[in-house]
Amino acid sequence: MNNAISRRRFLEQLGLAVAVAQAPGWARGADAPPAKQLGVALVGLGNYSTRQLGPALRETKFCKLAGVVTGSREKGEQWARDYGFSPKSIYSYDTIARMADDPAIDIAYVVTPNGLHAEHAIAVAKAGKHVIMEKPMCNTVAECDAVLAACKAAKVRHSIGYRLFWDPYHAELRRLAREQEFGAFKQMKGDRGFVMSTWRWRADKKLAGGGPLMDLGIYLIQGACMAKNGAAPAFVTARELPKTRPDISRDTEETLQWTMEWPGGASAEFTTSYQQNFDHFRAEAPKGWIDFKEHAFGYKVGAVETSRGPLQYPAPNQQALQMDDFAQCVETGRATPVPGEMGRRDLAIIEAIYRAAASGRREAVKTT
Ligand code: NAD
């Protein structure tokens, strides 16, 4: 495939062919910046902000890094120097409300531990800024509802950092689900995990909301819902496996296996773990299949095959595309493909899975 064709195919995969002008420079082959770049403030300067979102904001065309919220003034000043924004736009977690008077900031992106997302997102909304929240949206559906209500009251937009919506392989999964070239997907299986060698907040019930299901299993839930055109499963079952490192997974699961069932007979079987390295996803339909054989949910998705043969697409900067898309949504009023309601749907599924693991029974998913 030559470059022009692969670029066009890639844009088609993303469903963005009609919006080529909105794609970032690398995709549309032009350098002209838009009239206005919206200002983004990162709330929490940990690993994901430092290694992915900050660098991605150097590649975005429709938004740029304009401020930070951090517990360390010194760190904030270093970021202001590195990214060239005003030190006036450095905030602490206690001064988010003051963002209301900061014209440099249009959007704040909450990248703190899961258990703090609701508090920080509500503070951002009350300051009148649009909100992006990292996954999982919150610890509970009730917290998601509080965030959605705060955004509605403040008339600000919301979205979730579901970066894989801007990955071309996942776009192909959604296209296959939508156009049903293989028929409707009936069976899914997959796993996602990594080996956590020392305790981190990700294994803390209060800060993380749960264990690997919250952090990693949510990707499998996302993949399965993509394969089912956004529909949540009706029922789930789940079981927790014995812990091999109870010193790490103290009050949360270490490894969890669960099933999901959709009306009409589709089902999924998944495993997530903090003591195994894996990252796979496969969806089968009556006339074909798609198999994510490596790094199924990674920043660079690798080795994806279908029953028709291997797929090969360019690897985009998912985070840059995701943030540019939200900036465009804010500017144009267009709906985001990853709204807070989707984050809430996934928490409803997660809550059902935890209920099923505790009860040992098949549990209904309550999305409303
Ligand atoms: P991290 O631990 O590296 O960073 C968390 C940040 O929150 C730190 O700057 C920390 O100082 C700050 N913080 C504020 N209050 C805190 C408190 N009470 N306890 C602990 N930290 C506190 O974590 P991370 O890997 O950057 O993850 C942050 C969020 O981003 C999580 O919700 C995670 O699920 C999400 N994430 C998403 C992706 C993705 O691919 N979409 C990847 C990594 C992380």
C-alpha cells in the first residue's frame, strides 16, 4: 500500500474522511494551524501526563498545553518553562476554582487516581471549563452521575480519555460491527494484565475503586462494547482467582475472570490480572473474525489479523487525535464519540461484574 492510499484508508477507517480538514497536520499533510488553539490544563502530572499527554499536546493542532494542576509548585514551574505557558496558569488541587478567571484555559483534563476523578472533574466544571476525564471515569456510577450533573449545571462539555477510538484497528473493529461484513459478532475473548511488582495506588480500593478490572479490564469491556455497536451486555458472571501476591492486592482483586452476555446470544469471556502479562482481544462472527494478537489495547496496537488476512495501518498518536477531536467538538458543538455517558456505561458494567464476583451468581447490568 503506498503512503497516499494508506493515509486515505486510515482516515476512512477513522470515519474522518469527510473531516480531513479537521485532522491534525500529520494526517492531512498541511502545516497551517487553525485560527485558535484551545488551552488545555492537565490535572495531575504523573506518568500518563508526563509521558503521553504532555508530549501529545506538542503535536495537537486544535489545542495546546496552557496550564497545570499539581501538588508541587516547583514541578508546575518546570512544566511552564518546558511547554511555554504562563506561570499564572499553575494551580494546586485546592485552587482549581480560580481557573474560572483564567482565559488561557478552555479544557481541563483530569489525570489523577480514579478515586479523585469525580472531585476534580466537578471542581473543573464549576470553574466553567470543559472536562476530559481519564478512564475509568470514576469509582462508581453514583460518582459518574454527580459529574454529569455538574457538567450539565455548568453547561460544559465532557469526554473520557478513551484513546482507542482514534486507533485505526479499533476503528476497523467498529466498522465491521456496524457494517456486519462478517455478520454480527457472537463470541469474544481476551485478556489484559501486567505484573505489578510493588504496591501502587492502582491496587488500592479507595484510590483505584478496585483492582485490574478498573484499570485494565475496562479496555476489554470497551472492545466488547465496540464489537456490539456500543450496546452494554445484559448479564455478567465473574470469579476472582486466588491471590499470589496478597501483599500487593490487599483489598482488591488480583486476577478476575468474567463473562458478558448480550440479548440475541452474543457472549464474551475475559481475564484481567495484576500478576500476568497479556493483552489480547478476538471477536468472531458467523462469516469471519478479527484477532488482536499483540498489544491489543496499547498506545501502538500491534499484529491484528482478520479472517481475510493481516491488517496494517499507520500508528497514530492516539492521545493527540483524541484531544484535537474534543477541542473540535467544543469549537463546533459536534458530539464526541466518547462522552461521559460512555464512561458511566462502563462503570455500570464494572459494578455488575463486582456484584457477580461477590454473589457467585449471574447478575443483570443496570445501565439506567
Ligand atoms: P500516576 O500515579 O503516575 O499519577 C497520578 C498523579 O495524581 C500524580 O501526579 C499524583 O501526584 C497525583 N495525585 C494527586 N492526589 C493524589 C493522591 N491523593 N494520591 C496519589 N496521587 C495523587 O498515575 P497515572 O498512571 O498517571 O494515572 C492517572 C490516571 O490516568 C488514572 O486514572 C489512570 O487510569 C489513567 N491512565 C490512563 C491511561 C490510558 O492509556 N488512557 C494510561 C495510564 C493512566
